[in-house]
Amino acid sequence: MNPRPSFRLDLRRARGPSRYGLSVLVCIATTLIAKSLSTHVDPVNLAMLFLLGVFVVALRLGWGPALLASFLSVAVFDFFLVPPHLSFAVADAQHLITFVVMLTVALITSHLVARLGRQTEEALERESRTRALYEMARELAGTVALAQVAEITEGFLGQVPSVSSRLLLPDPAGELQTPEADGSAIGDMSPARKAYGLGEPVEVSIPIEGKVRIYLPLAAPGRAPAGVLEVIVDAATLQRERPLLHAVAPLAAIAVERLRYAEAAKATQVQVEGERLRNSVLSSLSHDLRTPLTALVGLADTLVIAGDAFPPTHRETSQALKEQAVKLAGTVHNLLDLARLNAGRVGLRKEWQPLEEVIGAAIKLLRPALAQHPLTVELDPDLPLLEFDALLIERVIGNLLENAAKHTPPGTAIAVTAHRDGHQASVSVCDQGPGFPVGSDLLAPFDRSETPAGKGGIGLGLAICKAIVEAHGGCLTLDNLAEGGGCARFSLPLGSPPAIEEETGEEAP
């Protein structure tokens, strides 16, 4: 159970008809006092007592009761204190001037004092609301769950008469729900979705109940909505409390965003720690397996060399043993390289050199694997020198070519292109095979998505290519072509290659 909010919203409600009754009582009391002093004080001076009464009524009870007190005071003064007594008749015409001046002063005084009192009360109410909003913001700053944000927000607005509210937040599927939603229906959500999508308030009238349902997007300034605040309120209260509602929504929005950012930061930290642990384990295992695997490959190679002394079945077994040992050694080597690349412990030996030489070396190395695939190479003649590690980039191109040859049927063409694209050089390896599987992250380590050709790997080749390219300041992407086939593209920054001085020949004597 979450603690109850500690703030209190002090709303000063207008008093009812009792104010006018109090105004009449003040006039009666003033009349009794003036009547007791009438034998000692001139009636004109007694008028000041009634003006004082009007002043008190205006100060404490407002404009309406003060207006009643003004007219009632003049009438009582004439009836009880001005001769002839107990009559509204006026014996002396000078008293008419007294009545007019008395009524005018009373009306002006009551109006000014009532307005001052109204302003004072409004200032006190604004102060109370500001203090309550501050306390609410402090409560929201200490929340650790979205349910607490909803409880504090709804509790704050629940102190306003005729107001009920609830917080609607998007679930992982993007549907608006209450934080403690149990899957049950929560009414028509189309207005809430509209407010959430547009980022603007939406109002819906409820004629039967005489109320208004208003949906306020939970959006901090300059940010997308994080949810919706639904408020049900009558029209009069909405007109009076609209500024308060528009002040509460951003506070709740900031609290919701803070919790989501904290959750995302925590998930990112867990992911980073998990990645660091995995790289450490891979690096340790790779080091520990490398030595025995090297020995195993050497022993298997020895058995193959001496295979003529073995029966045919033993020769086949020794050849298979060598192939699997070499494959396993290559996998361990890839694991070690991947761990080093992710840890940033691979030093790049960058040199300014032409890209076509590295592409040619990779094609020559993979000539047996590419024997059954027509290969075309198209290089931009204006491509300048690039600064890169030749061995690593050759490995990237080799892995992409080997991947294309492995996962495409024999006879399908493979194309290698390189051209200048703005401030970077773009290299593409495209094929006419079945393309890359949709919905799989083949650039992530250990993605073993099966291709339509039915040939899967352990998911290291493309991950290593991505790490190498990113270490050079480029990026690697995989796309499926509209006409069929897949295309792997990576980029390298052009940089500022050094100027090449042309050799000048000397004439023979």
C-alpha cells in the first residue's frame, strides 16, 4: 500500500445565503448602538457608525451583502434616527443630502473593500494551490513506480469538489491502460487515444450527467506525450479549475518520464554488464581452447599425411577429423577476435592505400569458394586512397563474399561494387540468392537464423564484419533487393589522403 499524499489543496468555497443574514445582523447591531447614543450624539455623526458597519460587511462578507447593508443602513438610519422617528418621512430637506452622500459613500466603500477582499482571497487561494502543487511535485519526485504516480495525481485532484480522475499510460503494445490494469474493459478509449496521438486536450460532454470528460496529454514541454490524464468534472468546476488541471498534467508527465528513463537506464546498464561478462567469458575460453585446438589440428594433419598406411575407412576418418578440427579452430579464432573487437583491444594498423588491392586479395583467397558463381567487380576509377587496416578490411570483404557464396545456389551471380558516396566510400557485395531472413538481426553475435538454402552458422562472421567496420568509423547494413537477392554494404570515411608527388624523369645524357 502506497502512503497517502501529504499535501492538502485548500479551496476557499463561496458561502451561501448566510452571508446576507449576517449582513442584516450587522445593521441591526449598528442600529441598536446608534439608538443608544442618539441622545448624546448628533444624528449626522451617527451615520459614520453605519458606514463602519458597511465597511466591515464588505471586508468580511463580500460585495452582495455590502450592497444590502448600504441600502438597509440608509433606510434604518432614516426610520429610527432622523425626525420624525419611526417614519420614512423627512422633515428637513438637508437630511436628503445626508442620505445621498451616506448611500454613495457606502456603495463606493463597499465596492472597493469587497474588491480588495476578493483579491486578497484569490491571492491566498493561489498561494494555497501553489504550495499544494509544490508538495505534489515533491511527492512525485520520490515515486518509484507508475502506480504511485497515479495514486498521487488522482489523490490531488480528488480534493477538488466534483472532480474524479485516472491516469492512462501506454502498455508495451501501445494501448492506454491504468497502471494497475488487469485486462478488464475501461470504457471508450477513442478520445484518450486521440489526445495521446495529437498531443492536445480533448473534451467530451456527458449531457445526461451534466459533466465534461476531459483528456489531457501527459506531455512535458517539447516532448511527446507519455500518457493521458482523464478528468470527469462538471462544466462550472471545469471553467474555474481549468488552470489547475493544466498544471497537474505536466507534473505527472515529468514523473512518468523520469521513471521510464530510469527503467531504460537500468536495462541498458544490465545489458552492458551482460555484454562485458560475455566478452570476458569468450576471451577466457578462447585463450584456453586455442592451445589444445592447435595441437589437435596438427595431429589431425599428421594422420592425413600418413593416411596411405591406413585402411580406406581410417583415411576418411582422419580427413574428416582434420576438417572438423580446422573448423573448430576457426570458430575459436573468431570468438577471440570478436571479444577483442568488442573490448576495443584490437589496434588498427591504418595506412593510406587503394581499396582495389584489398578487394583483389580477398577474391583471390576465396577463388575455390567462388568457382561456381559468376563474379563481377565494378570499382569507381575516381575512388581516392583510403586509410584502413588492410588485413581487417580484407577479412570483411572475404567474409561477405564467403557468406554470399555459401547461402546462394550455384550459378547465381555475385557483384562487388565500390564507389564514392559523399564523404565516404561505399562497398557493396550483392547476390541473386534468396536474400536475408526477415525479422532477424544477422549483425548480432550468435544469430543463427536459417536461410532458405538451409545453411546456418553460429552467427559470428557478420558480427565480426560489423565490429571491424565500426572500428574504422563506418557502418555495415544488410538489405534485400526489390528484384531479389541480398546486398551487404559497408562504408569507410574518405578522410584527407596525402598528396602524391609525381615522379619526374631525367633525360639521359
